[in-house]
Amino acid sequence: MSNAVQQYLSDTCSELCNLLVIDDEESNLKAIIRTFKRTKYQVFTASSAAEGLEILRQHEIQVVLSDFRMPDIDGGTLVKNIKQCYPNIISLILTGYADFDAAVDVMNSGAAYKFLTKPWNNQLLIQDIDQAFKEYEHRLLKMSKEKLNEQYIKPDRVKLDSTIKFLLQQQAKFALASVMISDISLHDQYWAQRGDEKLLGLESVVKNIRACLPLSCEVYEVEVDQVLIIIPESECDQELHKKLTLLSGALSACSASDSNIPKLQCNLSYAIAPFSDMDIHQLLHSIRNLPEQDFHESKLNGQKPCIVKLDDSYVAKKKRKKTIQNSIQQAINSDQFSLYYQPKVRMSDGVVVNAEVLMRWQHKTLGWVSPLEFITLSELDGQIEKIGSWLLTNSVNQLINLQKQYGESLKLAINVSPRQLKNNNIVDEVAYLLDKTGLKPASLELEITEGCIIEDLAQTSEILWKLKRLGVSIAIDDFGSGYTSFAYLTKLPVDVLKLDKILIDDLGINTDVSDMIQSVIGLCKKMQIEVVAEGVEDERQVKILKEFGCDYIQGYVYSKPVEKPEFERILINQPFKVTSN
């Protein structure tokens, strides 16, 4: 970010905290004013659309929260008018479920940033408004950057645009590659201090690029941290990828000879003409703004180095992600999610007295969406807390019904996301549900992942102790996949330890892993912590775990995750018997 943009934002955004709430019900306006009384926001209120538009003319408003149903102009029409007259303002719609379809239509038009449902949760409402103001600042920053870019367009960018336009007109076969260099300023500073002006800026990068690629490739310095390359594409895609892989290696090695030299962190991406459905400006924007997550996913898929290809598959994947993210709230409101149960079998007698609750989602257009996919996306955009609340509420209600038929000894284990553990909301939610339903706290087991512990031990410990004081059980999930040690466990109120499948897969094959599992189980018994083995798939593993003294087994050897009717059949047909493979 340039100093000019940074200074502009710091001078401007500190004063931009004006929220306009429009609702024809006075009680709603008063309730929202009370909600934001101790926040940094100045709340303006209007009881009609006309009054709200007048306030917009008189005051500098950044975020508007409008009711959908109003007597003069409905909220959807209002935010469309606001978008047209005040394009920088972020508008949110507050609506009841009956107006859901109409609100979605407004969302799709781009006039509304988000819609919220009645009745609202005060804490979640504040968080949504916080996000809206952050979006306002993000758009302000983007506009400022665009204005600066218009003033300081590098000559190479003009040449690149005209060259690509000509090649596309000629239907030439070529590829456009991008090299983004993060923290180039650190590299500049090092060489400036050494007095070697020749290696400042992108010059050293461009020098290495030209040395690695054929002379037929054209190199353009389009930004202070980006180089674009036009590669005459006569080889197959595999050869092009190999060429870029060699380039990436050369750039990474250019400072490897001296450990004091700041390493060049380069992200490479490319596209092959005619660039799918994107015009050149969309393509250049997409290449420049590729999220770090895309390169991370490339690494997870085994690509070394991480090179992202923008093609039809990439565009389709992006559209799918956007569809999923935009559909999550609707899925929550209309109960599109469903609960599945995977039994935990007690080793001492083969009886099921516990199960892990898992979410499944059949999207109306995408079909079955993997939990790994929608949970990961919801964690990125903050919707995981809403999903977590849905899971917790529905699991408790289902558990109440199951206990009425199969006894109060039945327990359910529910996953809690890292974001849910970052504040006290999860404590308040659990306390409220226990009080409302009368469920015995010991019937509820909350599973947290190893990563939560590593990320912030102090805060995690505080939240877990509060939950423990409510009487619920605490389980550490995925033990063995990260770096949790027993030193951490002594500081936490842990009741259950779940051995990750990555350990179980090597059980009986790798002696070191088997010895470690046996030691873990032994230590847990001394600490009065129950042990559950996850991902158990064959009878050989069952036999070894039973010999080691494992308390419970969860895995396909007994049952995959099943819907409620099948889970009830399992509860009826006790004790459990191992299925044949």
C-alpha cells in the first residue's frame, strides 16, 4: 500500500463510523440504538425510506441497515436507489423469512452487501456491521489505488495492453504469465545499504527471467512488484508448466548464496489465450489479485512450486466457491443442512452410548457439497459461527428426542470451530441451550481440534474452562495430526482424547507409531482421560486397540456416518458387531 493511500485512509476512516438504520417500527429502532450504544458507531435513525434519503443528503453515512417491509418504499427498492446515488455506501437488509426470496433478488442485483434475519442476535448484528464497515474501508482503499494507478501507469503496461490486443486480434497462440514478488522493498533496502544500485527494484528479477526464458518471450515491468511475460505458446501445456517451474526455481535461488539476502518470495500464475470468458482487463485484474489461498491450495495439491493456472476449470471452481458462500445463509434459514451420526463403540462391551454429529448439505443446484468444502469456505468468510450455532442447536434438540427413546445415558459429540472459540459466544449459546431444553450438561461433548490449542493456548484454555464449569465434556480432536503435547493437556479440562486417523493407519505396521499409541493410551488412563480411536477400518486395528486399552472406537469397521433412522437401528441392535470387509 502506498504512503499516500495509507495516509488518506488513516485520516479519513477514523471519522467514518456513521450507521443509518431505517425501520418503520419504533421499537426496532430503539432496540438497535441500545445494541450499538457502547460501540464506536454513531447511529442515525429514520422511520421511512424518504426520511432515510434525507439523512443521506445531510450527513456522510458509510453503512445503511434497512428493514425490508416499509409502507412507502420497500427496503429492496431503497437500497437500489442508494446504490445508484451513493455507490460507496454499504447497504444491509434486515428481513423476516417471508421476504427471503425478494431479499435474495436484491442481493443478486449487487445493491445489498448482506441480508440479516429477524429476530437478530445482538452480538452477531454488531459483528455483521463491523464487517460492513471493513468492506467500506476495503472499497475505499481499492478506489484510492485505482486512482493512483491511473496517474502512474507504467509505459510497459501500455505496451503490454496493445501487444495483447494485437495478438488476440490475430488469434495468435500465446500464454500470459505473471510473477508477483512480495516484500520487494526489503530486497531493495538490502541492496541500497550495500551500495549496489544495479540490483534495486525489479531489475534483478527481470534479469533472471530473461536469462531463464527464450529470447522470443517478452517481459514487461507493469507494477513495482509485478512482471508480466508474453510467451509464444508453441509447446503443450505440460511443457509450459515445466518452463515456469524452472523459472520459479531460478528466482528462488537467486539469493540463496547469501543467507543475509532477503529471499524473493514469488507467486507465479499463467493463462493461455483466448482466456476463456474474460477480457484482457478482467484477466489482468484476476492475475494481480489472486488470493494467497489459491497458491496454498496449489501447494496442498502437490504442486511444487505453487503455480496457478487460470483456465476454464479455475473459473468454474471460483464460481462454485462463490455459489457455496452465497448459499450458506439460505441453507441455514431453510434447514437444507442435515445431521448424520457416526457411532463410538465402547470396547468393553460393544455398546454404543455416544456418537459424533456431522453435517451434510445437499445443495439445490450443486448436489451434495462436501463438509470439507463448505466448512473451509465458511471459516474464511466468517460464516462458520452461524453454521456452528445451527449445528449446536439442532444437535441438542435431536439429542433430547433420542434420549426420550433410548435413555439419558446417550451422549452426542459436536465439533466446535476455532472461530467459535475466539469469543464467549459459544459459552453463552451452550448455557442458553442447556437452560432452555433441560438437557443434562454431561450429555454434551464438545470436540475441538489440535490447531485451536496451538493457535492461542491462553484464550482457548479460558473458554474451555468456562464450558467445563457448565458441566459439558471437552474432547481434543485430531490428536497426532499436529503438535499438541501432554504438557498442553495438563493445562486444559480435557475429558476425551481422539487419536487421529493418520496414526491409526500405521497401527500394527509402524512399530514406533504403535508404541506411541500404546504410551498415549497409558498416559491418558493415568490422567483419567478417555481415548477414542478415529478412522478405524479393519478388525486387526480393533484387536490391537483393545489390547492397548483404548476406550472407544469410531470408524468404518463399525459404521460410516448415517442418518438418524439408521442410527436408531444401531441403538436398537446392541451390542455392536464388526462388519465384514
